[in-house]
Amino acid sequence: MLGIKPYVTFNGNCKEAINFYKEALGGEILFTQTFGESPMKGQGADELIMHTSLKIGDSVIMASDNGQPEHAVDVGNNISLALGSDDVAAAEKMFDKLADGGKVNMPMQETFWAESFGMLTDKFGINWMFNCEKAGMGGSSATA
């Protein structure tokens, strides 16, 4: 396992929020890509952030804008724990265990950035993202 990082989802003001945190906390933006710049063009307004990573000290906060207005993002459901792994089989096993009694929001599957990616809410109401990067995608996915 590569680790777990917080992932925050915003309702259209991710760029403003990340720049605020960067200035307030002395952070460094490691990566930013809008929906319009990504293979996910059309799944959110072009100018909205699809993914960004902000380094603060030894920690990284990841974030994006909500590209799917039909899935409301409210305080309380806008933070997920993002688990990065380099072992697809192990990640899928952990995913299945956490999904027991919870709700799978996106089953583990290949995406343009990941060999395998999935999202769930566990039985305690905690949101999780599981990500196994594709080779050569370091820094752009949910593990960066």
C-alpha cells in the first residue's frame, strides 16, 4: 500500500480554495488538471478542476470540483480517504472488505489514470477512493 490521503470535493470553487490553502499554509501545488484538459472532457464544465494535489509540509491534500451536479456535495460528504496501492489484487480485496455493509458508489474498474479505481461509502459513513495507478501516471491521480 502506498498510503492514504484526504480528498476534498468542492462545488465549483476548488481552484479558489486550493490557492487559498496554498497561500495560507505555505503549500505547493503539485498537479492541476481541469475537466476540459482531461480525457474526462464533458463530464464537468471545462474550467472546473478534475484533479489537483497540494503539498503542505510532508502531507498532500487532493481535491476536485464536483463535475456531477446530480450528486450533491455537502459539508460532511465532501471528504474522502484516498487509498493508493501498487497491488491491484490487494486493493480490490480491501475494497470488497470495506464495501461489506456499505455502499459501492463506483466499482473497481480501469480508468484513463488508473489500472483500477473505485469509490465506496463504508458502513460507518466514511467515503473511500481506491486507486492503483497506471505506469507513467505518477502525480496525476488519486495517489499523488
